[in-house]
Amino acid sequence: MNFMRESHSTNFMKEERRIFEGLYPGFAEEVLEIPLEEREGPNSDVVERFRRVNGTTLLVPREYGGTGATATEAVAVHQMLGSICPSLSVAATMHNFTVAFLAEYSFYGDATREFLRDIGENKRYLASGFAEGRSGANILHTTMEAKWLDNGGVSITGSKKPCSVAVSMDYLTASVMLDARGSMPSQRAIAIIPAHLDGFERKEFWTPRSLAGAQTMEVVLNGVEIGEDMLFLPQADVPLDAVEAGGFLWFELLCTASYLGAVSRLYETALEQERGSAAERSRVLCVLETCAAALRGMAEQIQNSPADERVSDDLVARALSIRFGIQMQLGEMAYTCAEMLGGMHFIRNPEVEYRLACCSALAFHPPSRIWAAEVLDAYARGGALEMV
């Protein structure tokens, strides 16, 4: 018996389930029918299953062939993804946050709009090559180098590890350090790199016991060449460019929602089986609902703000604060739920142990709380949000 099988017997996450089922009818039940080791393992096909039901188009605007979901709908979707399959929720986060901020700032021109249309109409997957797994490193610093070519394009060399959606991705979106050209100094840039190009290589990077279905590998670029129209330059005179800030907002929102969903399923199982006392269950409910409400409020602020105000320091700082606030609660709530379910559940069903391990992974997504502490503290005391 799969005790984590999707149920409709409680009112918990009722609205999130309604939104999810409206977009992907029957998908939650389909995924939860897959045994844990297949659903979450390194050979899992859940990422491709999600592509087949238009999961890749969630945040592509309708005018480009996508679903055109709102930020609040996206939060609900990611809570549900975390609930049914944490590996898929992590993979979808890396894709969706990139699509979202590119869609928001498609003013870069026809190339960006055609890129979004390709994603929407052909169900393309994006992988994220931004922050890298270097402890204490600045989230915007990159080891990937881009050199100008005589034909106006660039050649990109470097690696990204870890990189999720590595198997299924059609494009890698990456931060690169672009070399100087004429009067233009060396600077950060954002590159969109088709994954089929010569010099694009995937390598085994780790063998995780949790979240293996997210397809996490090392991606190596050996002189991969792209055109100048697939290279976007952040504003050099501001600490955090609009596109970069938009990326921060969407990543914190969707990543946090995904891990909240992973813990929420443990709670719902305890609720369905009436494990623990009413007081214990209610305590967890109050914390989880407060976390979900904070994310919904953040999402509503993003979607209701004028475009030129959507990426302010205030909003980025608030998003980071909410993410870290939720992060500090999830571990305790997960262990409380596991304790309520009891030792026999822990022994007999590996999904309890699995979700306990998964919920801790939010702390390892950039930026780290330790790295961001001084940034947020300085901002709270009246300074600028110095993310670089």
C-alpha cells in the first residue's frame, strides 16, 4: 500500500489542489501510482511526463503558446508538485523561474520573443546555469567565460555543477563573464545556449539518495558558440539588474513553495490517518498555512505591481526574508509530522525518511542564509541591497 497516495479527504491544500487539477487533471494521481524508487530515482521519467501534459509551458505567456499562469497559480502548482514528487518540483523550479523572468523582460527583442514561442509551442525545457555550488561564493559570480568571435557571436567555456534538468533540457540559460571588446569592459552577461550544439557535454556529478529524479549532473561547455542575439547584458550601473532581480524573485518563490509542498504531504498523511493529537496536528497546520500565506502574498505583490516596480530592492529583500523564514520552519515541521506518524511508518515506508531528507535541501539552494545574513541586515538598517 502506498500510504502517500494522493487523497481528497481533507480540506488541507484544497485550493492548491483545485488549481493543479484544473491545469493537469489526473496527473497527481498518475505520478503517485509510481513506486517511490522509480518516481524519485535517477531513471525517473516524471520530468518527461510533465512535459507531455504541458508542464513546461506554465509561465509562458498565452500569446506565445503557453499556459500564461499567474504567480499565485504558479505557487499553488509548485506546492502540489512538491507534495506529489519533490524531484519533479525541483526540476520544474529551475525551468519555470527562468521562463518567468525572461517572459517578464521580453523587451530585449524579437529573439527573446521567438525563444519564448519555441518553449510554448514545442514544450521545451530550460536548465539554469546561474548560481554554482561553491560554498560562500557570490550567487552572481560565474566561472563560465564568453569570448567574442570575429563573426559577432561568442564562444563559451566552463562548467555548471550541479545542474538540474540536465538530461531533458533543450536550452541552458547561464550567467557568463564576457570579455572586453573595444570600449566595452569585461562584464556579466546572460546566455541562452541550445543543448544540441557542438561542445556541449553532460557528465555524472553525484549519486544523490534524494531528489535524484531532478536529473542533476555537471554540464561542461567546451567552446560552444552562440549568436550575439542570444546574449543579454545586465545594466552595468546598478547593483542588481532588472532581469537578475526578476530571477531572484521567481526562484525564491517557486523553490520555497516546492519544499513547503514536500513537507505538507507528510502533514496531510498524519491528518488523514489521525496520527498524533489534535493539538499537535493543529500546531503544524498553523505553521504551514502561515508559510503558504506568506508565499501567496509575495506572489500577489509580484503580479499586481507595475512592471517598473516589480523588481525593487524592497521586493527582493522581502522575498529572501520570506524564503529564509519558511526554511527555518520546515525541518521542525517535517520531524514533527514524522514523529506523529510513528516509528512503524518510518520503518516500513521509505517515503517518510525520504521526505525528511528532501526538506533539508532548501538550505543548500543559493543564496545561502549565512551568506545573505549581512546583505539583509545591512538593507534592514537602511542600506542598499548589495547582492553583488
